Amino acid sequence: MEATVLKWHKHPGDKVKMDETLLEIATDKVDSEVPSTAEGVVTEILFKENDVVPVGTVIARIDTVGAGAQAAPQPAAPVQAAPAPQPQAAPQPIMAAAAPQSVPASGAVAANSEGGRFYSPLVLNIAGKEGIGMAELERIPGTGNEGRVTKKDILAYVSDRQNGAPMLQAQPTQQQAAPAQQMQAQPQVAQPQQQAPVQATQQAAPAAINGNVEIIEMDRMRKLIADHMVRSVSTSPHVTSFTEADVTNIVRWRDRAKKEFERKYGEKITFTPIFIEAIVNCIRRFPMINASIDGDRIIIKKDINIGMAAALPSGNLIVPVIKNADTKNLLGLSKDVNTLANNARTNKLKADDTQGGTFTLTNVGTFGSLMGTPIINQPQVAILAVGSIKKRPVVLETADGDVIAIRHMMYLSMSYDHRIVDGALGASFLTAVAKELEAFDVNRAV
């Protein structure tokens, strides 16, 4: 819905070729290069580096060779003259009035002089349609960069205001809220709660500068993670269930098959694709786990896209997504897991690689943890954590009676959104995953 301008590779007066890198942007946790859609001379740059820009907003103008500003409507991309976004604007937030408002040098329009806050053309356009004055807009809590009011914030404010006092403009608000469904904007009574911890952290910082301390500024990704975590806990009532699984068959099979698997397919076989395969099989039986919430509606996802949390060398966390995991065998899952994990470590992930997840797996056992209580990756409704695999003496029931044997045991924990996933469903799904892992065929062909 919005992106941050990281770096301009071209400046006013510079020549640019078709498909030559014009700027770098950051969407969520992924940085991308944006190529030029036309050849010519850059005449105007409307946003500065580190500005947060709504999707579809004009960010620069290019004078194509031998033509003036009127030549720009031919490409269909954000980097062009102002008239182009009007006919091609797919999401409604790309409003016709936004371009004239974003023409000032900063690319954002200042609020009244009291707080010095900035508002994007998208937010100002929604405020204008809903009859929200600048004084009222100034009071809306902002969850964006530097406390800016985002589209989600103003839509949530409009929704809350309508619930308290119905207005004639309810229909346009619903239309504008539709693109925000994928960001779970509806249940945002939590937004004011979200800002409170951020403000508290900022206020507490000066008091902490005492004694022998070191202060480290959060990088952009860590700020995004912090915001995402606070918003998730504020949005979803978390419940976590635990169980354990005997994964001895999986460990034995992998120890026996990993060399042949790599020789035959050129891919290393880890535990992660085996876990994902079990999760996918259980989601088919419990489709409510593969869902999201939109206001009072439950959206059950037919596609099963499994996110796998991965730690970056910087210590930050990212969640690349295996799309349509239910259509892939163990080899296909292994290829996707290895490719995404390698791209994450080398900073080669694309923006699309982290989008569209419907359920998340996180392996807290990678770093030696026995179990964890993971935070839901919004707008999903559940996340499953697997702990480290440990040898333990376990009582086994046999035909000749109970015996004690050394087995490879692993704890599983799943946090779920208690608004739609009750304890019975959450525990049943988690138990089903554990049994699926325990039933792994130790004689499975490679």
C-alpha cells in the first residue's frame, strides 16, 4: 500500500534510458530497484529519500526525447506525468486530486502549524471525501513512519466514527476500505493501543541514558518488525497450545536419505520441508486454520501459502512464503525452502517473496530453544513453532507391555487468534500435525 524511497539514482537534469534503474524503494522488509519506463531527461523529483509514498502516487516526471511534459502519459507506471495515474488507477486510493496536491517539493502536504505533521495525498484525499477537517485530522493517532497517519489509520478512524454516529458517506468509505482488507485494517480498535507503546519507548529513551550504556538506533527493518509485532498483539487475542511429537522416524529417514537425496536431486533435505508437508496435510482437514478476519467476516483461503520465518545475518527476521505449498511434493518444497532461505541470507528476496502467506512456520529449535510462544503474522490467524529435537527416554506401549526407549522428541507450540480459532480447533490441529509427523514412513523412497 505504500513504499519508502531509499535512494535516487537519477536527479533533475540527468538522462535516463528505458529500464535503467531510477531509484530504490523499500516495501515492507524488501528493498527493490525501480527501472525507468521511458527514455528521456528527469525534469522533476517529487519525493525525497526516506519519504513514505502511497502506491500509485506520481513520484517523478521524465521529459521524453523531443517532447515536453505531455509525452509522459504513454507509459503506465508511477514514474510519469500527472495525467497518467488517473485512468490507470486500479486501487481507488490513487485519486485524481492526489497529483496536484503532491506536486510541492516535499511530496507531502503539511498539516496545520501546531504539530508539523505531514499527510500523504492519499490520506488528505480520504479526509476530504469524509469531511474531516485539518484540526480533526491532527487528533488521529498515526502508526506510520515518524507517527504519520496512514491509510489504515484514517479508514479505522472513519469506521469508528460511523459506528458511533452513522453518516451519509458510509458507501464511499466501504469502497475505499476494500483495498485495505489484505492489511486487516478492519479490526483496528487496536491502533490507539499500538501507538502508546511506541510513544512510551520514545519517552523512556532519555531516562535510560544514565550510567555505562550503549544506545543503538533501530534500523528500518527493526522498526517495521517492532511495529508489526505490537500491532499483531493489539489486534489478535493470542492463545498458545503445546504438544510434543516423537520424530524418531523422520530423523532416521533423513540420516539415511540425505546423501542420496542431494546426489539425486542436487538439493539438501532439511527438516523444514518435512514439517511443511505435515502442516499442509493437516490444513486440508482443518481449513479454518488457513484464514483471516475482515471485520465480522471470516475469509477462508483456498490457496495454502506457507511462510517460513528466517533469521537474517543482521539478526532481523523475515518471512519468505512458499506459494501453493499444497501442490508440491517433498522435492518441490525442498527446492523452495533452500532457494528462499539462501535468497534471504544474501538479500536477494523480491517483494513478492514475502507476500500472500496464509500460515507461518517458525523453527525456534534452530537456535536451541525447546519451545516458544510465537506472535501471529498478521493477517493470518495462526503460527506454529517447532523446537529443537532432543533424545529422551520415553515410555512406549508395545504388544508385550510398556517399555522405556530412547526417542527423538520435539515440542510443538501454536499461537492462534482466539477470535475465530477456539481451543478445541487449535489443539486438534496441533495434535493432528504431531501425529502426522509421528506417522512418517521411515521406509519412504527417496
